[in-house]
Amino acid sequence: MSAGGDRDQRGLRVRAVLDEWGWAIALVAVVVIGVGGYVTYTAYAAPGTTVEERQVSNWEGNGSYTTSATVTEPNPLYAEGTELSDRPAYFLSVTPRLDGTFAFEYRATRGGAVDVTVEQTLVLRSVAEGEDSTTEYWRLEEPLDTATASGVGPGESVRSTFSRNVSRVVNRAENVTERLGGTPGRTSISVVSSVEVEGEINGQSVDRDGTYRLPIGVDSSTYRPGEVDGESLSGSTAERITRQRTYGPPWRIGGPVALLVGVVGLGGLAYGRHAGLLGFSAAERARLEFESTRQEFDDWITTARLPPTVLDRPKVEVDSLSGLVDTAIDVDARVFERPDGTAFYVPHEDLLYVYTPPEAGHAGGVTETDSDAPDLMDDTDDVDEP
């Protein structure tokens, strides 16, 4: 088939699709117009607003411990009176008294003035820790020190000190255990600092409290200040800001493009219907069905020029190419197509089975003129040899 014929067939198929599915294409175009119009209107005419929260100020306060111990007994390492500070461990026999300082301070982005109260307590207790719970068998609490300060600003520290002979504390805990006849738990020693903060920070009223704990581990010869246990105190102030929404290229470009495509598509479909460009006649439909059948049975068809002795046989007219192929299968023969594609033949014994494909302009099939012997024998014009 020529390039022009291919284009004609593609045009037929396109018009066939538009004829059958025109309503669905029109519906899709209307939807595209609606979506494109909504997106375009939203992006340009009514973008709307959005409310955002922005943090404008914040503050955070925390507590920390420092420790030291003075050498009070003769030993081969340190001279008496030497002060050891912030060591991971101290010797019970050489530095039995632990001196400590708890400091609390806060930072704020816009300033503040608060009253701070720190109360420190020495806590002895016997506990047994399980997988899901902790059992406390006994507890002793001893006040250590209290510190208060007013008008404390950001970066200023409130300090509270304590000092205890750890050897005596250990002996006291052991004495309690003995008097109770022994306890199944583990004895622990800790310094607990309770902090109360009240006032104004970053222009906002503040009333908060927190607890910090310094555990002290003890073995046969040393005691060890542990990691501080406690959470920081903090707060923030946010303001709500109303902004106009902004949209990116998918909305600002995609919306108008979709609107334009939908309008052009729907308008083109309506114009084609009105001008008769999309009409699809029965003859064209028959021709398109024939072309589809021709491609389907291509393996059964051979292009050839039949000799006059074959074309002069009595003819049996077949109304479809598929019927002619079925006949060829039944008689174990091939289907022959004229080089110009205007007729198909199946010769068998003394008969010639003939199918004439539809032309553009009539509904197809074999007419009286098609069946005349002189017309079917036009093949002889090109025959050089049988």
C-alpha cells in the first residue's frame, strides 16, 4: 500500500474512533476545561490565604553539679589539704567528705526576670528494680541546703552547696539495713535538687518547677558521682501569620494550558461535526472492516496474476474476505489477490470463488459489473506468461 493509502487508512481509523467515541471525548474535554478553569482561577484570581505559626521567642533552663573533695588522710599520692575536683571517683579512706555545688541558669531570646528557689536533699533508700517496676523498701531524707534569688536574668546562675561525709552516710545506710534484719534491695545514695522558677521570661508569665538528681555510687574503697538525671525547663512563644497562598508552575502554567487544550479540543470536535468532517459512512466503515480483515489473514493471501484459463471459470461470489479465507481452508487452497487489490480469488476444480472488496464511495461486495467476465479478466492485460 502506498504512503498516501496509509495516510487514508489512518484518517479512516481516526474518524471511526471519533464517530464512535465522540461523546466520551467531548465529556473528557468538558472535564479538562472545568479542571483547567478551576486551577487557573485559584492560581490567579483567588489564591486564598494560609495561616502559619512562627516562633518568636524561646527560653531554656537547666541544672548542673560540680563536685570536689579535700584530702584529709596521709597517703602516697596526694598531700594533705589537696583539693580534688570533678573526679570520676574519690577514695573513701583519703577523701571521705564530698563537697558539691548545684547551679541553675537559663537562657532567653528576649530577656527575663524570675525568682528561683533551690532546695537540696540527701536521699538514702533501698530499692529492687524489676523489668516493669521498681520496689522501694525504705527511704531516708535529710535536708542539705536551700538557696533563693530574685530578679534572676538570663545567664545568671543560682547556686546551692552541700557537703557530706560519704563514709558516714554509707555506715548509716548499713546500720539501717542491719536493724531491719537485712533488705533484698540495693542501697542507693543521691543528692536531689528541686528548682522552682516564677516570674516573667520573654514577656510571658512563667511558673515552672523541675527536679535534678546526682547519684553517688559506692563500692568498698571509692565513691563516684554519676550522670545528672533531670529534664531541662523550657518554653517558647509563637505568633500566627496570615499569608497569601502561592502556587508553582503546575498550577500557574498547567491550569491555563489545560483550559486551552480543553477549549480547543471541544471546539474542534464541534466544528468537525458541524462541517461534516467527522462523518463516517457505511461504505467507509465497510472499507475499514475489510482492511482489518485483510491484515488478519495476510498469511493466507498471495498477490498474483491469474491466467485467463483460470479467470474464465464459472464464478462463485463470496460476500466477505473472511468467508473466502474459510473456503480456501476447506478446499486446501490459497487466496490470490490481484496486484491492484481490487479482487480476491480461490480457484478450485472447475470453479473460481471471488470476493470484491469495497471501494471508497460504495458499500462493497460484488456488483453485476464486478462479476462480468471482461472486468475480472483485466489481469490478462499484464500477463506475460501463465
